[in-house]
Amino acid sequence: MKRIGLYIKHDEEALRKADALEKWLSSKQIEVVRKQAYFPERQCEDATKKHDVAPADLFCVFVLGGDGTFLSASRWIGYHDIPLIGVKFGEIGFLAETAEENLFSAAEMIVSNHFSTEERMRLEVRVIRNGQEIAREDVLNEVVVNKGALARLANIETYIDDHYLTTYKSDGLIVASPTGSTAYSLAAGGPIIHPVVKGIILTPICPFTLTNRAMIVPDTVCIKIKLSAKTTDIMGTFDGQVGVDLDHRDTLIITKSPHPIRLISFPQQNYFDILKTKLRWSGRVT
């Protein structure tokens, strides 16, 4: 018997659809594990503690909500090899494979094993303070280091494989995966990268030096971030789900995570068609 997870945003329509999907799955003798979406937390949990994670034996997880719900679900499955499928509710989501009106046809294909999966890289971020690890997270989209509303420009020292790159004098710095290239990084002027490209994006937020532009580095590097002593009121946020206050005592170490996630996809879907639709690009084939 298959066990399938339902990860649901705090939304009346999503909850109603989840009820209907649970009833449909139960009629096929499939056990359902339901989970309400996490609310984003300001502070990371203690690095020695583990947050609630999904059962390891789930066949897959339906994520009913938007991109924020999907990012929360990717955190819920932890390091388990459980494929996810995003079901869009409301505004267009980059991480959704299908929309709510197609939910049951998608579910029928999944139950019948008529689907494939694509692997998406996650980033691992560790926060070291005075030689001790105070936080560790895997993120699907991005790590963001940014200043508070009333703070001066942040001075963010950045190293690639222990080689000094530059000190970004800016409102912040985004370190994004290819999946995250169409999220905050894109809004800050970063490039769009196909999800299978093996790279990591560094995108400064409103840099003081205009030649500090977004750059792509190999996914094999280790990125190290430090703050100068005069930098105050800084926070690191991870996929917009959790955060930690940072100061000059802290070092962020960001690498490719050994734990990617798998997204369910259907044969008829094409990445570039989805991209054009979600970015609302105009034009037509002539």
C-alpha cells in the first residue's frame, strides 16, 4: 500500500481540495499523511535540534499552495528521497507542476506511475560563530544576507574556496541555486539559469559599486561569507522560511548539498514553455 503526503497551505480552497483528494486516495486504499504548512520563523532552531520531518516511506508529497508552501514542504521532507509535486493555488508559482483544476488528473497519473522526476540541487548553509556551528539548513532557492530597514550599507566579505573575491558594499547578497534563479535573485537583476545547469549564483542587492554584478560560479566551490566589524543589523534568511541574526563573529559557509530533491514532472511539460508562461513573455512563433 502506498502512503502519500499532502502538504497544505493555510487557505480555505486548498484545504477543501485536500479533503477531496484525501477521500479520493483513500478510496484507492492509499494511506494519506496530512501536514499544514509551516509559518516562516524568524530564528533558526538550535543546530543540535531537528525540526519535524516527513515519514521516510512516503511515495510522494502533493504540495497544495504557492512557492512559499513548496519551499516549506522541501524543508519538511528533510533528507528523505521523497518526490514532490506542486499544485498551484492563486497566483502563478514557478515551482508548481500543475494547477488545482488539473489536480485529479495529475493524481491519477501519479498513482498509475505515469510520471518522471527531475533532480534539483539544494544548497547547504552552515553558520559558524566563535568556532561553533549555530545553524545548518538545506535550501532549494537561496540564502540571503541583508540589512535591516534603517541599517547602513552592509560590508559583506566574500570568499570562493578560501580565495578572497570582494567585499560587497550593498543592501545584501543572494546566493541562489539554479532553481532559485527565477526567484529573489531574478528580481535583484540576476540571470535565469536552467535547473540542470551546475552552477551557483551570487547576486548583490543594490550594490554601491555598480560594477558588482551577478556572477555564476561552479557548484563545486565553497562560498564563505563574513561581515565587517562595523556592519550591524544584518540577518541571514534561508528560503524565506527561517532566519538568524548575524554579526562580525559569524561566518556563513555555503556549498552544494549532498541531498537534492526530486520534482515530479509529466512528459507533456516543457521547461521553456512553462518559463514563458510564468514570466508572461510576449511574442509568438513565426
